[in-house]
Amino acid sequence: MLPENLLLENERRNRAEAFSYDPVAGDAVDPLRRPYDFDGRRYHVPADMLDDPRLPIAGSYRDFARLRFKYDFPFWAATCVVITDKLTSRDIPFVLNRPQRRLVGLLEEERRAGRPLRVIMLKARQWGGSTLVQVYFAWIQIIHRRNWNSLICAHVKDTSSVIRGMYGKLLSSYPPDYWEEEAAPEFKCFERTTNTRVIPGRGCKVTVCSSENQESTRGQDFALAHLSEVAFWKDSRLHNPTDLLRSVASGIASKPLSCIVMESTANGVGNFFHREWLRANTPGASDKRPFFVPWHEIEINRTPVVDPEALWDSLDGYERELWHIHGCTLEAIKWYHDKRLGFPDLRSMMAEYPTTPAEAFASTASSVFASADVERLREEGCVVEGERGEVVGSPQGDAGAPLRVRFVPSTDGELTVWRHPRPEGSYLACVDIGGRSRGADYSVICVVDRHSDSSDPGARPEVVAQWRGHIDHDLLARKAEAIARYYCEALLVVESNSWESSSEGRGRYILDTLADSYRAIYRRRSDESSGELPGFHVNVRTKPAIIANLVAYVRDGGYIERSTGACDELLQYESLPDGSYAASRGCHDDMLMTRAIALYVHSTTRPAPAITRACINRLLDRCLR
């Protein structure tokens, strides 16, 4: 049964979306525009145009239009730019659609403020984001600046060339009455190069390259950079997105009308583009403004509704959230509902047609952890800035095993501390053993505050520190012991598979030595004897249990996560066809495994006494210093 007033609300939403946009007349409701009458017709032009002394002496519409081009990008685009319509394949004037108008609004806000233009754009399908960026660059190069060179860089050179082809079409169809140079509007080869074209009369060069050929960007003088499909750039020692961005950005001065747009469809989490997106959404962490278009903002994603009541009754909980939370019309929800029939599950649909950025980055339909649950975990906990350093036990910085260890701040440290130990705290430190070399898995030490002392029945375990790096295994054992001692003699849980299976016996020796030195080490019952063995063994019996327990913790918000990298690993973790679990190809799960083991041990063991004399001494030392 339809909720009361639903149809009236849907009619209101449709009216709001049916805004008739005329870029020539100008948007009368735009607060940044003012009415201006010319030759018997009223136009709504940008307010700053009215201050131009050339406006009162414009004697013809041609003079008026050429002056308006400088201030009014949507008007220039509709007047001078021709694009190919995707539905009809016909050439049509470039009239901005709703997402394009929103992006231009962001760019123009920065331009009018005199700031460098820096944007990172998470793209959806079928709204012309790449086209808009290239046309905006053309506006700067044709109307505003001479000798203002641009770069187009995509994951492969063919994609870059296609983007430049949009520019070539723009020049070939440019209205002669509005071209102010003596030379015709066209691309010409620049000094016999294959990658660079120049616009005669403007002196603006347009260079294309791919992320696989980064050397072509070095030493170039660029003011504009369009970096396309960044999530698909190769990330290796030879082809590194970070190095390429640094090379491009270092050659572009931070001045007005300089612009860097980094755009891509999503390609999972944890990669360079995803990290840059998260950074842009963290206040004060990036120079780029984030921009995302959900599927329901794209105008073609609509289907007429014949029977609203039947549609409403057929919707599931998520589809009704589209109405209640995201403000979608019934026509948009009908389109989404029908489109889902072509996908095996909702998660696959979300990945292709995201409603939120979190859905866009959900990598596969086989992900173990729901993206919405992980993002809630991230938004709640990953807001506390950590302190970098190391826990040491001697003036030489050796992380040995004396009782009176201390934390030494250092920007080069591998240990991140979100909260230092509390005198009454009960802690658990979990170790996942990685390799020594740069390309190997990381070793991770994760410290969890069990909050067993809290009087709050809703108190949850909280990640308070993490060490992550590559190190010799004997030094890893000593470092883990030092960190555990620093956190009030924490229960030390070592994922012992690597050391127990060491063919040379060296790993077993390290584990036994650690167990002899540090008594508060986790021990498990041995299947081979009545005794106990140090370490937590991950096998076909224990791994499903710890992952199922972690799924419940993430879903229910049962613990507080501080590391955004750990959240990335949750999103990258997959269920394989044989029923096993693994990180997505090229990704890691070392942080994830420390959480899985730590929270499983937390759930199945009772905390040790809340305070020790050694912990009191260390805290007193910190206060006295």
C-alpha cells in the first residue's frame, strides 16, 4: 500500500528535476547571475560581467556574445562547441546536463576566487565527465590564456587520444564568426612530434601520454592536466602513479586558471586513486576538491511508472531507502529496480551504478564485508590522528625486552599510536608475521584496548596502536614484546604459522625464546599432547571461526577501528569459489588478520588483571618527563 502523500511528493520531485535549462537566456534563479537587456531581449549573465567597461559599448550581438564568452562558460559551450549525442549519434550543441552543471559550478567557484583549480572526480557512467573537463580546458585555452599548455594522461595512450579527439572535433566545428585568430581553428603537429598538437594563433599545446610512458611528461611546461582513469594506472616499481602525479604537479604552478583534474571510475579500494579520494575527503589533507555523481542524477536513468502501488509493493528495503534517504523519484527507482534484474545480486548492481562513493569502491560481489558496514566503521573511528614513533627500551633505540620501555615520537617510526596506555587498561597485542623484503607481506602488531574495566555496558574493544613494516623475525619478536610491555603487559597473541612451519627450526626457536621472555603470551591447547603451545595457529578449523567473528563485529559496529588502511583491507577481502578467504589480487590482509585474531581471542578469553606494577612505573616515568 502506498504511503500517504507519496504521489504528491513524487510529483514535486519530478517538477524539481524538470528544470528547463537554457544556457543562452541564462539561469534566472542562479544567485550569481543578474538580468541584462540587450537588443530587446533579457539575458541573465554572470554578475561580474556587468562590471566590464566594454559591455555598454557592445554594438552588436556578436560583440555582446564575444564579451560574454569570457564570463559565461555554459553560454560559450552551447554557442561554440558541438559534440556527438550518445543516443542519436548526431552532432548537437554542447548544452550542459545536471551533473555537468554541478561540476562547472565547483570549478567556477574556484576560478572566481582566484584559486588554482584542483579536483578529484569519481565518475559514474553516461554523464560526460571527461568531455566536460576537456571542453572546460578548451575554454581556458581559447578564451582566457595564450601559451597555456595542457596534458591528457590516461591508463593507456588510446584513451588519451580519444579524449584529445573531442578537442579536435571542437576546433573543426568552431563558428568562424567567433574565432578571433588569423589562423584557422585546428590542431597542428608540434615540431614533428606525435604526442603534441598546437593550436595556431593561441600557442597552446596539447600533449597526450599514458601512465605506462611517464617520461614524456618530464621537463614539460603544463598549466592544465587531465588525468583520466587513474584507478587503472599500473602501480609497480617502473610505473608508479605517485611518481607520475608528483612529476605532473611539480610542473604546474599554483596560480589562477591552472588546473589538475584527476578522474576515474572506481576500481576497488586500497589503490592510489582510492587513497587520493579518501585524502580529498579529509579536511585539510589534500589540495583537491572531491566530486561524485550518483546514478540517479543522470537524466537518462528513468523509466515511466504505470502502476505506482504495484511498484512500491515490489521494492525491497534498499530500494525504499532510495526514496526515503536519497530523494529519488519513483521513475528513477523503477529504472533501478528493472536494471537490477540483469545482475546476480545487489552488490554487483551497486558496483556498476553506485548511489554513494562507498558503493562505487566496493570491488567485487564476492566481498566478505559489506561496504556500508565498513564505511560506518571508517566514519566513526578513523578520525583520530595518530602519533608516529617507536617503543624502545634503551638509549640506543633497541626495542629489547626490559620492563621500563618507553615511547619515542618520530616521523620515521613505523608505530602509530592513537591512544597511549591507561593505568587501568587491559590490552591485547596481536602479531601477524610477514616478510623482510619490500615486496613481501607486511608484519603487523595491532594493540586493542579491551575496555574490560569500563562501567559502560556498551564499551567496545578499540584499536589503539599499530606497527606495520618489514623487519627480521627475531627483531619483530623483540619489538612485539616491547610494545606489549608498554601497553600494561598486554596479552601477546602471535599468529604462529610461519614460525612453527619453519623448515630450519629458526622460527620455532624465535617463538620459544619469546615465550620464555614474555610470560603473558597467548597459549593454545595442543592436539598432540595435554600441554599448551605458544601462539595462535590459523588453519582450516580456526580461520572460518575468526573471519565469521570479525564479520559480526564489523556488521554490528562491535569494535572501534582507527586505521583507514585496515578498512581498505576489509573491502578487499573476498570469498573464493572453494569457500576459502583471501585478499583481492595484489592486495594485503595483514592488518585484517590481526583484527580477526585479536577480536576472536577477546571474545573467547577473560581479560587479565587490569593493572600491573610495571605499567604504573612506566606511566609515572612519562608524567615525570
